[in-house]
Amino acid sequence: MKNISSFLILILAVFAWSCEDDFMTPPVTSIVEGTAPAWASQPPTDIDTVLFKRLESETLVSLSWSAATYADKIGVRYFLQVDTKGNEFADPLEFDRTAATQMDVTIGGLNALLMQRYSPAEEVEIELRIRAFANEDLANLYTSAFSMKVAPYLDVPVPEALYMMGTATPVGFSSADALASYKDGDVFYKYLKLTADGSFRFSDKQADDGFNYNYGKFATVSSNIEAAGDDDGNFKFTGETGWYEVKADFTNSELTISPFVHGSTTYTFDPTEVYLVGDYADTVANWAPDNSPAMIKKSEGVYTLETMIKDGAMLKFVGQPSWGDLDWGNLGGDGYEGIIGPKGKNGNITFDGGDKTYFVTLDLNQGTYKIEEAAIYLVGDATEAGWTIDNAIELKWRPGHNAYMGYVPLKNGYFKFFPVKGSWDNGMGRINDSEDPKGGLLGGENKDIPSTNTSSEYKLYRMAVWYDTDAESYKYSVLDAEMVLVGDATPAGWSIDNGFNMVYAGEGKWVTYVDMNASGGYKFFYESGNWNSGYKEFDATGKPGELSLEGGDPNISTPGEGYYKLTIDTYNMIYTKELMATRKMYLVGSPNGWDINAGIEMTWDDTNKEWILTTDLLAGDAFKIFAEAGNWDSGFKFKYEMLNFEGGDPNLSTPDGDGNYTIRFSLAERTLTFTKN
């Protein structure tokens, strides 16, 4: 009886355990039928598109479907399946599962899935459907399938700009000089000279930190491109040296290089002749290749011309004195991008020249053009450049003066003018030995011009070159460089011989600090004692702050009583006035540890209009005077025999050994004196 009871207990225990297990995971011995999901709205059937990296976040199609149901209430997951049309989903790709019954399919998401199987830039017809899944014991349920045609992309960033560099190009692997291309949608074009067996790559920046597009970043390349096999993964150009169209197509992930042919002409990088045509100057016939100036060939593939250009100008380059196959203009259409395109690919170059003189340069090697304001260059042993034409000193065109002008240090010696930096061609010297070295005609025998400074120490001069239409020749002048401030608004009064000397601050700018009176006026003059050398301001209805080089009224009105920093910019013909809250000058150097923020303050002497400082100096002390605390650019030093605003050495030094000194600083006189007490 005891054994029978024990057996019954065992049977009951097994039965109880079996019931509990069946309650947790009911055994299924046959497929449980259910209701398949169905599209809530019919998916589109007319999608035929190219996928783009730049649109990767956009939705290609939105899908929604009804929930799948099984006989038992079991959690269901859904998968979007993709396979080649006609493959009957024998080997589908799947998106990650979702519990939702809707899904937005993004361009980037679909592309990432397709790139697991399909090649980029090739159209593929695919089918898509939803698979419903509960567990391994239950049948998968499916929606109906729908199809679309798409071309996936190689998943690399599509740049906003694309630059080309390398030994196959004229600029080498210099990222700063990398050559810009023209963008048309997601396709970039560049026309230039390529050298056989050179390597190259692209970047989205003209900088070392750009994203590089090298071999492997395009799905297909033309037959004249292969891997360079170097550490940087560059391309190698295997074609013949010549002038080519480079087409980087990010739409189809394709890079092609091909010669450019128009009509019966294959373009080269070194045509025999190039003419500048268009509507750009009153002295040149409009759009007349047979009556337009020939450009000067500077080197292989590089041409230049100096010409006046008006506002609203349009121009092009042609390779024959007629309309023909050789034609270069702004790549992509009318404008001024600096990138050259051949015939059929270009528009006019547009430019507002303001009736000034420019150098127009065409560089077929680099596939570029540029229009630069014309300049005159100065070399000679009287200059800091010496007789080194590559270091020639530039005199820029100054519209207010109607001349090429600059402030140049000269010492004893000779100099000469040239129209192009780096070229000895077309030099301009004085017309003969009797011509005044301070100014006169240029040309004739083109003799070197002697400096008016007979000292071995440099002195600053105001130099100008301009074209005299009456003399039909260029002229030049060499004047002592100075600028004076005169007027009854200043302590100088209207004494042209006793104005406030201004300090040259570089790039045509002159600076001074001055006490202004409450009433009165003032003017700037570029030559002491010469009332005809004045600048006057445009009237109040014109452009206050802008100057014209002419005498007479009106004067510039005082800005009001106070201590001002005045600056005149003779290159841009403007002036500025800045009210200084306090009259300050500072000594900075060895005595204060060269702390620009804690200079030794000098005291303003209103009677003598100068700053004074009494202090102890050691024999080895070096220092400078600064107008503004914390500003290293506000220092003064002696150069060209005058007190000058300019950074760098030389510093001042203690003049007469250890001792106590009184230092007097005068901007009006441009003097700095030391008295040992």
C-alpha cells in the first residue's frame, strides 16, 4: 500500500510539472494558420530613380500595413525584405526588425542595404515586401510584393567644392595651390594640362585637413586612370601629356579623363596665338577677333595683356583672329569664377573694371584666368629689393591720384620701373641723362634713374608713375615722403610750414595724435609749404570720410574738443578720427620686463605738447615708446631719419650709461630726446 501511494504521488508530480511547462510554452505540433499583413495603402509602383548621397536623410517611400494575426495572441515582429525582381525572394536582404506596422524607408537606409550585394551606379530592379514573424514554430506571413528601379551610390561624401592636385597637374601636391573645379549638380568639371604617368587626387578643401578623394572613391574610372600604388592611395594618369577634360561624376560614381575636341580641333595647352575679344574697352572694337589685341605669351600655355577695362565688361579668349573652334571663357556660363572652359562649355567673363588698367592672364596649364589691377614694379640697388626682379617692389594703382603709387625707402644708387614682376621685359627708365631724377618722362633710352638720396642710409620717398596722354608717355615723380596736418582746429593753426608732422604707418597710411579745439577746421597736405598738395573732404551730401586730392574749400570741420588719433589712408583716399579717452604714452622694455600691459606711463605736458618721463635707466636697457597699452602695433621707432610707427627692431637704448633721465616725446616734431639729470 505504501508503494502504491508513492507511485501515485510520482505520477501526479510528473503530470503537474507537464501542465506547468505546457502553460509556459505550449507545444505546437503543426503550423498555426494566421492572417497575413496587408498594405494599408498601396505602395508606389513607378519609382525609377538614382539614389544620391546628398539626399541620404530624405524618405524615398513611406510604408504602412495591417497587423498580422495568429491563432494565439503572440508578439509579432516585421521585416522589410528586398531582393532582385524575379528571384522570388530566394535570398532576400532585410532591414532590422520592427514592432510597428509602418516604416519610412530613407534613401541612405536603402542604399546601405543594397550596397551589401549590388554595384554602385548601376541600375537594379528590386522587389520589396513585409515579412511577419512570431517564433520559429509558426509560419512567416507576407504582404504582397511591389517593385522599383534604383541605382545605388558609393557611400562617400559629395563635396560642396572639389580641388585637384598632384604631379600630373601643374601645381604638384600643394593643397594650398590645388586647382578649383566647376560644380554642376553633383558633377565636377576641370580643364587643364595633365602630364603622363603623374599621380593626382582630389580634396574638398585647399588645405591639408580636407577630405581626400583618391583611388577607390569612385566606382568606375576611365581606361587612362589606374591606382598609383603609393601610400596615399592616389590615382595615376596613364595617358599622353595634353589638355584634358576631367569629369568627376558623383551621381554615377564615375571619374573620366578625355581630350577635349570641338569640331575638327583637339585642344592643346600651348596654342600659337591667343586674342582678347569682347566688349571691355572703348579703344578695342567690340567682339571683333580680327581687330582685337594679341596677348603676350609669357611661357608655355600662359598669356597676358595689359588693358583698360570698363564697368559691365564682357570678354573671352580665342585662339585665332576669327571665330573658330578655339575659344575659352568662364566655365559654366557668364560670370567671373576664374576657371576656364572651352567652346560649348563656357560663357562670357564679366567684370566691372571702373575704367582702370588691368593685367588679364590666361593660364591653360592650370585651366584658370585672372584679372588683376595693373601695377608698376620697382627694382634697383637704391631699393631694398636690389637688382632682383623677383623681389620687385609694387606700386599699385591709386584711383584718387590717377597714378601707380607707393612709399618706398631709397638710398644711394639707381632704380628702374617694370610692368610685370619677375620679368625684365619692357623696363622703363628716364628718357635721357638730363631728365630730373626727381621726376620726368620715362622711355627713350631707358636709362637707370639715380636716387636723390646720396646717403648709404635709407630714407622714405613717395613714388608715383602715371601715363601722360599729352606727352604720350609714362611719367614718374620721387618726392620726400611726408604728411602734415594744418588748421585752426589744431595747435599748428593755418601755418603750412608749421603743420603737425604725421607718422607713416605703412600701406599708404599716416597717423598722428593731436589736441583738437572746439571750433575750426583742418586739412591734410602731402608737402610742407605747398598749399596745392592738400586733400579735401567730399561735401556733407557726398561721402564724409572720403577725400579728394585738390585744394580749396571746404576744410574738414573739427570733431570737437579732445585728444584724437587721426589716420589718413592715401591709397584708399579716406581718413578716420578716433577720440582717445586719455592722453597716454608708455615706455615698455627692460625697465618693466617687456610687459606691454604694464608700461611705464609718461606724463602729458599740455604747454609744450609733449610727453615727459623721468626715470632711472641702466646702461644695457632697451625699450620702445607705445601709444596704447596692450598693443604691440602702436610702437614707435626711428627709421629713415624720422620717428615712425613700425614694429620690430631696432629698439631704443640708454644713450649715456646708468643714470636718471628725463625723456621728452613729441609727435608734432617727431622727436624723442633724453636728458641725463
